[in-house]
Amino acid sequence: MVSPPPHGLPGHLVEFVGALRTHHVSVGPGETVDAASVLGALNLLHRDQLREGLAAALLRRSGQRAVFDTLFDLYFPIAIGRGQSEVEVPWTSEGEVDLDALRDILADLLRDGDDAALRELARAVVDALGQAGGNGQGGGGATGAGTPRNWSAYQVLRQVSPETLLARIMSDLRAGGSVQDQGFTDEVLRREIRQRIAEFRKMITEEVRRRTAETRGREPVARTAVPKQAEQVEFLSAYADQLAQLRRTVHPLARRLASRLAVRRRRAKHGQMDLRRTLRRSMSTGGVPMRPAYRTRRPGRPELVVLCDVSGSVAGFSHFTLLLVQALREQFSKVRVFAFVERADEVTHLFEPGSDLAGVMTRVLREAELVAFDGHSDYGGALASLVEQWPDAVGSRSSLLILGDARTNYRDPNLTVLRRLIGQARHSHWLNPEPRNQWGSGDSAALRYADLMPMHECRTVAQLADVVESLLPV
């Protein structure tokens, strides 16, 4: 029988679960009860076991571990205050940190790869040098009665400069005979030392985060320190690494949407009642229609025509959405893709099955004829060129999907042509990666376009998945 968690821990666990929910990690009552059992079964001093046990109890989806680990370190810290450490920071006779001696200690630990000692050193260094707003000496002297300390990872790393120790460490290893070959082995070891330096920098950052949470509170730190899940990253503000991570979520997301669609189809209502078959069945029950008969529904797969803006920051959103459409193309009988900046050009062949999609956006920008004058988005010109060059692209079986922020650079939005395309299409939808409160501001024609066709806010993968699922044929 599992013993209950120690007194006071249930409330702390509830706060931890609440923080997970705040950062979009779905945790239900069942998972919370399981986590309470974990707290009762494991020793709190064994943090690695506790971390893995709570993760197993609380997490149900991939991609949530980074959020969990950051919050775990805030709510179950490795130490309180300065903590206990066997590694000490050297001091001069004047009461200041001896930076040269400190860098010697750090170089030895990085050379030996002693992670436990490096973490203890990081804790001691932050306590000695990490107080912002002062001289960073003297163990982070008092800042005044009742005034919480400000801790700075930048200040610590600027003074210690661990990245400058690489040459010294490599020289020590060569002198000690650890490096025999100056070619391949030397390069492998060099990369290993760089990795250790990067890990030490991360230790400093985590220690500053922990000390800041003690003085400022966990919630303010969590708001800025907890990384966003891939599904919550906004397309227009994502940097290169985040966009790469988003691209890796395309196929799992497509499989999830396809599975949901299959369930919806199985649970879909019957077609219209077949009156003749119903009356025939009722003859066996005295004319009472006890078992109604329905016509079998045979939903056809519609054609999909995608018109996407690939200029500027919108390109990341368009790229991800096009990859998602490619992964879901089996849900449509035919898919045609048109990219545009100032004018439209068909790029369907770049998204055919078997195509290399890794650099597809680069190929779109290089091979398609999208620019006429200055390379700024021209939605009106793109709509006109689509109708002019491919007049039959949008038909009565087509679903028209437009991707873009609707910022026309103060050019003619060409509402007449869009109204014509909407009239030709079976369905039409616009996916906009900008926040709804920015629609219509500046050069945005979003509100004017939204008067003609449904426009959906799609700033994140989560929003995009909801919209795409609602648009998929049943």
C-alpha cells in the first residue's frame, strides 16, 4: 500500500499541477491522484527519481517535457538558498573573488567532465558573482532591508567567460597525452569540451532562475522562463529553431487529424430516410415503422485549391500549412497549390507525393515567378493573375483556401475578383496568422476580405489544427 504524501505536499502538488495547466499541459484529476501516489512512494531527496515518476504520472503527450522540466525545477528546486556545496569559490585577501583561480578550477572540472562538481561550482559562482546592480563581489552583499535580490546570469558568464577556456583545456589534454591524433580525435574532443561549456552555461542560467524564483516568486519567473510548446508558438514570432521544430510536428499532427476524421465519419449521422425501404420493413410490424431505413451516405472528396502568400515572415506560416496540406492530401480528390508575392504561380508539382519537402519553400521562391516589381505582397495582383492564367482552377467542387495576413501594402485588394472566386467555389476559407485585434490596422485589408468569406485566426499550430479539422470533409 502506498503511503500518503507528507503533510503540506498535496497543496504544493496542486500548485505545480496548476502551473502545468497554465502552460497548456492538460492534467486531469486522475493524473493528479497518480502524482500524489508518486510523492507518497518516492524519497523527495532523490530528485531524478521524483522527476521521472511525476513525468510518468502527469504527461500524456509528446512535446511537453521541456515545459514540465522547467516547472519541476521551479517547484522542486535542487537546493534552498545557497545550498550545500563542497566546491568553494576562491577569494583574494581584499575580499574579492579571485577570477584567475576560479577559472583554473573551472578549466580542471571541464577537462575532467565532472558534472556533479560543475553544478556545485555553478551554484557557488552565482552566489558570489550573480547579484545584479552591485559589483558582484562579496557573496552578493545585502541590497537593503526588505529588498529582494536581482540575479543575473549575464553578469556571471561575462566575468567567468567559460568559452575562452577551450584552448587551455585542449593544451592540457595534449600535454597529458589524452590526445594522440591531431586530426579526427582532436576535433571530437574539441566538440565534447564545447558541449561541456554549453552545459555549464545552462547550469548557471538554471541556478539564476532558481534564486530569482526564491526572491521574486515562481509565477513571474515561469511566465518568462518556461518554453512554449510547439503547438503554442506563434508563427510570426517563431525563430529558426522553433520553425524547424514546428516542421517536425507536421506528420504527427496530420495523423492525429486523420484519426479524428475517421472517428467523426464512423459516428456521423445516417443519410436521409429511405421511405420505400422503411415502408417495406414496417409490413412485418403491422405497418408501424419500428426500424427506419436510411440511404447510405456517399460523401465525395472535394478538390482543394490553396493560394498562399510566401513573402516575408508569413512564409513560415505558409510553409507549415502547406506541409500539413501535403500530409492530408489523401482527404481530397485533388490538390492544387498556388504561391504568390506580387503575382501567383502554380507550384503543385513541388508538393507531389515523394517530393523532397525539406527545402520546398526555397524552391518555391527560386523557381516560381512571383515578383513583378518590388517584391512586396500584392493580394489584388495575385488574385487577378490567378483568374487570368488559370480561369478554371476554382470550380464547383473546389474548396478555396487562402493563406496570408491580408496586408496589401496599400494596394488595391481586388475585392471584385475575390467575390468571383468565392462564387465559383463550393467552400472558401481564409487562414490569417495575425491576431484578430490587428486585422484592419495599417495596410491590412483583412476586415474587407472577411466581409466576403470566413476568415480564421491561425497564430499557432493548435489554432491551425482546430481550423483544419473543422474544414476537412466528412
